[in-house]
Amino acid sequence: MAGGGKFPPVLTDPAIEKWYHMKENTHAYYKLNRRTVGIAVMLTVVLPAAFYWGSAAFAGKFQPAGSRRSEQWYISNKKEETAAQE
Amino acid sequence: MLVILLMIPALSMITIWLYCQLAKEVVFTALAFSLINLVHTLLIMHYFDPSTAAFQFQTLGILGIDGISLWLIWLVNMLMPIVILSSWKAVNTLIKPFILLLLFISFWSIAVFMVLDLLLFYISFEGVLIPMFFLIGFYGGRNRKIHAGYQFFLYTLFGSLLLFMALIVLYIETGTTDYQVLLTIPISQNRQYFLWLAFFISLAIKIPCIPFHVWLPEAHTESPTAGSVILAAILLKLGSYGFIRFSIPLFPDASTYFTPLVCTMCILGIIYSSVACLAQIDMKKIIAYSSIGHMNTATIALFTNDYHGLSAGVYFLISHGLISSALFLLVGVLYDRYHTRTIKYYRGLVMIMPIFTVLFLLFTFANIAVPGTSGFISEFLTFLGAMNLNPFVAISASVAIVLAPAYALWFFHRVSYGSFTTYLPTIYQDITAKELHLLLPLLFFTFLFGIYPQIIFEPLHMSCLSLLH
């Protein structure tokens, strides 16, 4: 990994090389236990579901562009205002 | 006129293959042809009419460019001389096939951004895979290069098979793959959903969206500097270009329907890739994960169905192409000297490489969207467009504004400052004239586009307006 460049090679440190190998091959030592399953569920199910809910629930509900000072951004409120004005 | 853009790389490949033997001959011939192509691109830009969204310089009914493809073609042709020069004396064995592979990638990349036929787009989209596979698998520097090459190839190929399937369904339904004809043919909503999903999986692998991103960090770390530059600056743009050219205009109902899905995947991509950056110890992997985050931000911009968002998305592609190329070149400067990319071995580089540190700092600023750089314009307008679409998406994606400086500045600080490292040998050399001249154009354009973004937005204006649905 180190050495073979234009200059004399880097003075390698076995501890750093071992740490590098450990970091690069984390997936090879990955095991499913209570902690990792919890993290996996959080990252693959809970967070994506939460972000999808937010993306879908609020899609098309806000209209900030061209709003006047007295107007609300939230479209549902806009409909009530319009109905009240009428 | 557009055919010449393709003929020049083809001619250069033939010339080099038949007549050039020495490394110097190969590199200078390739450089000359790529500079001719760049000049030709500038001529096209001069004669381009920004007041229309129609495809211009149409040739044979299958080639044409608009404001979106114009700057992407410029990006390819601007980067090719830089990539070719960066390989000179960096690649010691079999330079001729290396340069031929680069030119082959250049040919297909330019073709992708010019073709007006879906089948030709598919062929060009696939065409870059094979030379890139050899670039990574043969010219890579480490043990896992073949694994990385196969991973890159198979991931993209799998996605492309779905794209091909969608292409066949589209052809059976409409009887044509001509893009301009397809724009006029209405496609039923249910069919749109299926076709959009098939397109999406293929293009999402290229962007790359999480969870299809696994191939990118491996491909970047295993490939040579030139390969990384091409991968980050050009190949990643193919996916976003596919979205803006084909998915969104051909399947507008499906694009609107699936926008929450795209936004979700992109937000996850931004957050997970940024956090992954913080945990990396290989310099190239940091920039690779950073690229994932940025490309996902650009994808959110493309799906905002907002003028600011759409133009920001395309602008983002150009900006990211410049900044990530420069960062990879800077890492390549260090790797050429010391042949290691582990961050732990570097510290206090400002003492021995001050000019390198200054350039590194400037491009880090551009990477984290500091005002004055092109990164700021792209991120600002992206979040403006996202806010108009859905404030929840904008606020979630804006986590990148916090995380990007976290990993980028930490990376810069660890490498540049502190007491000088004890691991590097006592022979030092700051950035050479050649390396500086490779980076200066990228620096110039990064700040030019950051100070005067209208230069990119003007040709984009009509094309982006025509994409709104």
C-alpha cells in the first residue's frame, strides 16, 4: 500500500496499517447482534419511513412563492381563508 | 458541426493506434486532438442561440444540443486535456492503451449528451462501461482493483438491463425511439409508472443513490487519478442527465408521483454519505462519499419541478464536475509522491507544500459551498427550489450544509495543519508547475461561475422552462 512513489516510501506504522485494514474490512467482521440489528432497523426502516412520510405528507401542501405578507404558506389554510373571504 | 465533436476523439484514437509508439507522442497527440475538440466546443457555444429551447445544430436527426447538454459537453471537453496531461508520467506502463481508453470514454460521454434517440442513448450509456472497467481493473493501484472493476461494471449493467427493457416496451408501444417524437406521444399513467421505475433504477445506480452507491467508493479508491476524475466529473453526470433529458419530460405524471420516493432516497443519500465521510480514513473515499452527497442534492433539485431547482440541478452538475475533479487531482498529487492515501500519515503539510495547501483550501471551500464559489450558487438555488417543492425536504436536505463543512474542513485540517508528520520522508516538493497548470483552469472556472453564474444560466433558461410540468 505505501511505497513505490517518486519519493522514498512513507515510514509505515504497523498500527496504522492494521487500523486501516480493520476500517476497510469492517463489513467482513460485521455480525448481527442486538445492537447492530437495532441500528440497522433504525437506518433502513425507521429513518427512511420517517423521511418518506415527510416527503409525501407535505408534498404540494406549501406554496411560499408569490405569497403576500398576510397569506399563509400552507395551502389548506389558504383554502379556508379564500372561503372565509368569499 | 456536432459530428465533428465525435469525429475528433475517433480520429485521435485511430491516429494514436496506428502512428504513435512513444509515450510522449501518444500523450501529445491525444492532447492536441482534445484541445481541438475543446476549441470546437467553444465555437459551438459561440453560435448557440440561448433564446430557444429547441435542439440546435441538429445532425442526421439523431444529434442535437440544447442549453442543458451544451455545458455538459463543455465539461467533458474541458476536462479531457487535463486528464490526459495528469496521466503523463503518472502512468508508467502501457500508456498507449490508457490514453486510448480515455479517448474512448470521451467519445461515448460526448455522444450521451448529444444523441436524440433513446437507443443511441442506451448504447452510449453502456459504451463508457467497458473502457472504464479496464481503466479501473487494469490500471488501478491496489489489490482490490479487479473486484472494484467488476462491481462497477455489474452494478451499472444490471441497471442498464432494466433501462433496455423499458426501451423495448416504449418501442413496442410507440413504434419509435426518437426522443423528439416520443415527446409528442402521450403515454398512459400506469405505463409511465412502470417505465419511470425502470429508468429510475438504472439512473439511480449511476448517480448513485443509496442503496445503489456501493460501487462508487470502491471504484474511486482503486482507479488511477485520471479514472477518478472521469468517474466523478463525467460518469456520475450521465445518471442525472438521463433524469432531466428522458425521465422527467417523457414521464411527467410518474415523475410527480414518485417525487417523494426520490426525495426520500436523496435525503438518505445526503445524510448517510456525509456521516460515512466522517468515518473515512482514505482520502479518495472521503471525496467519493462527498460526491454521493452532492449528486443526491443535485437530484433533489432536478425533481423540484421549479425553475430555480431545475437550473440549479444542471448548474450543480457543472460545478461538482469542476470541484470534485480538482479534489481528486490534489489527492493524486500526494499519492504520486508518497503512494499512500491514509490520512494518518499526513499532517502539517502546509509547512512543506504551502501552494498545495492553498489550492486544497480553496477547493474545500468550493466543496462546502462558500459564497463566491460555484458550490454556493448550486446549493443555494437547490434549497430554494426544494423549499418551493416541500419545506420538509429542504430542511432535511439542508443537513448537508452542516455535515459537509464538518467532514471537508476536518479532512483539510488533519492533512494540512498541526505538527509535521513523522511518517513522511525528508524529501519534499510542493506542487509542480505541471500540476499547478492542471488545477488553475478548474480554480478559475469554479470562481468565475460562482461570481458570474449567469454565464451558465443564460443558455439553460429556455430549456429549464420547457421542462416544467
